[in-house]
Amino acid sequence: MELADYLERIGFRADPQPEYKVLCDLLAAHVCSIPFENIDVQLGRKLTTDITAAYEKIVGHGRGGWCYEQNGLFGWALIQTGFDVTRVAASVMKHVCGDVASSNHLCLLVNCRDSPKTYLVDAGFGGSMLEPIEFKESEVFQEPFRLGLRRLDNGSWRFWENAGDGEFSFDFLPEPADEAAMSKRCDFLQTDPSSGFVKNLVAQKRSRYGHVSLRGRVYSTARKEGIETRLINSAGELVSTLASRFNLDIPEAADLWPRIVARHSEVQREQS
């Protein structure tokens, strides 16, 4: 594992120092270069929380990944640069899903050499966070997302995002993750039939001023003006969209098309 190869993967050409501006630049470069995606889960390929495996996949093979891979790799790169990094287990939509959501997300708390502040950093929540968020109650706008942190009555914290289509969030305590529990949850999310990652193909990618996402057949573009959606209509269009919009060269994704169509029909029936 070489930091220089990771920096080349994200197009970062400056001298990395453990300073706040560098943290901002590294995060933006990462989320604008590396898509969030769960295609290996859809193809039945086992994933782990191992950072070496994430490096080989994302840096070695030009792929994206989900939170355990993305924030695992990004946290490693920050540590190599000299930042102080804490891996934190989080629970996505815990206020809706309850304890079943425990440890279903990995995020990072980061300290810089030139600042006494602590920052929440997340390169693996679908690409919504373009800049670190100071670890305090706050609300910021990072086009096209409104993001924030709020302290909950039970002492935990909630990060939330909203691009105009509803709030999405995760809850966490500012303490080191239980790595064994997180590894177990990683296994669950890629194998249990109830998992959204098993049910749906997902790809998401950030740009400086927007965000694109693919969930099954539904392709969406979010900008400050609003959200536009359209349907993918064939296996060939699926593969070409992954390549052109997410920089993912995965021709075998075409094999997933019948399941994607069936899942789309199922969702339509549930919503009617």
C-alpha cells in the first residue's frame, strides 16, 4: 500500500501535510474521484472491513466501494499523512430502523496539526460531504446538500443531509468503533435478504456542484436547482451509465439487469 498511488488515484498532486486545508482538499478530491457503489454485493463477491482489500479494489482496480471500504481507505491515507484519526461506528437512520442499524456505517473523527478543532469526515456516505464538518452543532450548505450535526437527548450525535428529497442521517457516539461488531454488521449487510444493499444496486458520485446517483433503474441528478430523474431502460444502458457517469468499467453488471427490473417492479407495486 503506497500513499503516492492513492493520491494519484484521486488526482491530488500537492504535498500532503496534516493541516486543515489539506484535509478539505483530500476529502473533495476523494469524493469527486471515487464513487460510492455496492456492485460487488450485487454480484455476490464477499467484502470485508480490511483496509488492504479496500486499497487493492479502489486504488489497484479503479473501483468504488461502500462506507467500510471508502472511509477505511480514506482514514488510512489521513493517518499516513499525519492526521489523528478515530474510526467511529455509526447507525444509519437509527430513529427509523432501531437497533438493527447499529454499526451499519463507518465514519471518521479527525484532528489536524494546525487546529484544536475536531472534524467529522465522511467519504463513504454516498458523496454528500464535500468538506469536513466541525464537530459541534451546526448546519452548512455544500451544494446541492444541506448538511448538519445535532446533539441528541441521549448524548449521541446525528449527522443529517438533505438535497431536497428528504432527510437522511446517521447517529453515532464520538468513540472508537467496536471493530468486531462492525465486521459482523458488514457481513450482515451483504448477505441478509432484508438488507437494502442486497435488494438494490446503488452507485453515487459527487462533483463540486452536484451529485449523481443510480438506485436500481432510477438515475438521478441533484443540483441546487433541484433533482431530475430518469429510468435506465436496458442492460447495455446500465453498463454505459456506470462507465460514463461513475467511471466504473463493470461489464458483468449487465447480468444483474433481470433482477434490477424485477426489484423496480416490486417497489412500484409497494408504492401504488
